[in-house]
Amino acid sequence: MPLADGHATLTFMKLPNHLAVIPDGNRRWAKDNRWSLFKGYQKGVARFRDISLTAIKEGVPFFTFWAGSESNLSKRSRGEIALLVLLAKNFLKQELADKTLIKNEVSFKTIGRWRQLLKDNELERLFTELEAKTAQFTKRHLTVLFGYDGQEEMREAVKKGGENFTNNLWTKDLPPVDLVIRTGGEPHWSAGFMMWHTANSQFYFTPKLWPDFSPAELDKAFDDYAGRNRRFGR
């Protein structure tokens, strides 16, 4: 089925069961284009909606998006943190109003320490409402990591102990990540991103800044992934 922009569904291509995205480059994009920081982040949020829905419609059951690290929500300026919160609220209000995730039967969840770090009642209400209204869906999953730090996730899991380590993770309900896409042209890892779930992942690094990462660029990543032979140590 073609999407609204004429983008064709890739039914013939091997797609990842779980796609995770590290969207680097919003601030650089704003600077390069002489836009305000607000405009850069706003464009990034719009791109998130576009890419996440495209991936899910093309057949990716699990899409995980890193919207902000614990450091992003604790160490950046008050003004920038307030901007991130405002945009998060705007995104949630838009989703609740137009019911895009509900219409496409996508379960929405958020993982991270944003509650403790931000202590914003309205934001918590909006996140909780969207999660509740999509909780019945089981085939398509959109997860947003907000106030997330993979190293802290691992430390807490180790401290809890027990025989089943996976059950102690913040991300315990997610399957292993098959493909990680990082935009922004700086191929490195950050804050131990989903260390347990990415142990056998394929990685795709692109110089495109996140606001410029179009559905066509997503298809390039899927093409690259489809051409790889995952051996899992064999």
C-alpha cells in the first residue's frame, strides 16, 4: 500500500524486526540553515513522526527512538530543556488530537527518567494518556527513550540481581535490536545505548543530519541492511 507521499511499502525487502534510531544533528542543522534552536528541534520532531510512521507502515513491528538522554534533561541550559519539554507536549497533543497512532494500531510507550528529572505534571498526564489509549495494540510498537541512559540501565539491572538479568532492564519488554541507525555523520556510541539489546545489532551511520533524514534515506538504510548476512557469531 502506498503512503500518502507516494512512498511504496517495501513488502519484498528483508526488514528489521526492531529498528532503533539515534537522531543526531538537530542543533547543527539549525545552525547550518541559520534557523533558531527551536526551529531545529521542531523540524526534528516532525521528522520523527514521519520516519516512525513510515517504518511501521512498511512493516517494522518495533521502532525505538532516542528522544533525549538523561544528560540532555539534566545538564543542558534551562531554556533548552524547557524547549524540549514544550515540543514533547506539542507532539503528544497532536498525536492525541489526530489519533494517528490509534488509527494505525500502534502501541506507544516511553522509557527513561524524564518523570524524576522534569517533574512536569502536564507532560506526565499527556504521556500517560497516549500510552493508555494505545495499550491494547500488540502488533506495532513505538517506544520513545526520554531521559534514558544505557549505563544507568545496566547498573540498576546488575544491582537488582536475580537469575534473569533481562527482566531487570528498563527495556525488558523490547526484543533485541536488529538495526541501529545513527544520523549526523559522527559514528560513535552514546551513554551505553541499549547495550544489552544491541549486542548483535547491525549499525548504519549516515552523514545526514536528522532533520534531513527523509523516507528515501530510510529506504537506503533498509537496502543496506537487507544486503547484509547476519551470522550471530557462526
